[in-house]
Amino acid sequence: MTAAAVPSLSGVAAAHFPVEITVDVQPENAENFIDLSEHDTITVAVEQSEFVNSDGDSETFDPTERAVRYRFGSRLALEDGEGARPVEDGEIREPDDDAADGQASLVLTFPVDEMGFDGGEETAWLYWERDESGNHGYAGFDSVRVYRGQPASRSLIEQLQRLLGGETASSSD
């Protein structure tokens, strides 16, 4: 029998945090922009999820019934045992009347300056730690657009608005 090595980029092996939980970064913002210069905090909704665990058993992760032991940020920061911790225990948010799943979620707030983002990242990660050691748990992720200052796409939109509105960049000359 051959033992398989668990790859690790740093101190915490990725295999110790299998991707099993569902997260929604900035639940009220479909664009998921994170401006490192403007945002002090970011909200993340942790939703109930069902999966088959490593023992082959069906498991439900209900964030409203679990200890609040989360870290959020770049994958590299989390794998190094770092990342932002929630500023409080979070808020349980009941589903909207038209929500398909009918399950409550836990909405957490994280400080941006502890997330380990530099700008340009397209994925934000959330680790839930099973115990105080912080070595085992579950992970989830969501797509984001992280930038510092004004994103290039926003300046292009503003230029088009000026052109359509009759203003041009050279009109001030």
C-alpha cells in the first residue's frame, strides 16, 4: 500500500479544509467588488449545505448551529493560518419568503485589512475551523473582484458616460 502525500503550500494542508460549505460574499451585491482603499469591512453569508463527508455519510453544515470559528480572505493567507476573523458572532438571517431553500444563513462581518488581499484577486475563501486548533474544518469560496482604488472597468464606464453626455476629456483644454 502506498501512502499519498497531502500537498501543502504552507502550514495548513488544503486537504484538512475540503470545500463543503456555501458562501455568498456581499450578499446584497451581485458584483462582489472589494475596494481595499474604500471598504473597512465585508459581509459574508454562510449558508446551510449538505454533502457526503470523508466517512461516506451524509452531513448537513448548518452555520446557525456551529461555533463561530471562521477565517476569511485570500487562500494563501488562510493556508498560512491567517486571514480575517469575524468582528462579532454574526447575525442569523431568515430566508426571504421567495427563497427556494427556506434555510437561515449566518451573516458575518470581516475587517478588510486582515484578509491578505493585494488587489487583483478573483476568489475569496472562507475556512470554518472544527476546533480550537484551527487545523481541520471545511472551506467555501466565492468569486470577487478585488482592487485598490477605482477599477479600470469603472473608469471606462465614466468615460463613456461623459462622451454620451457631451463632455469629452479634451473639453477642459
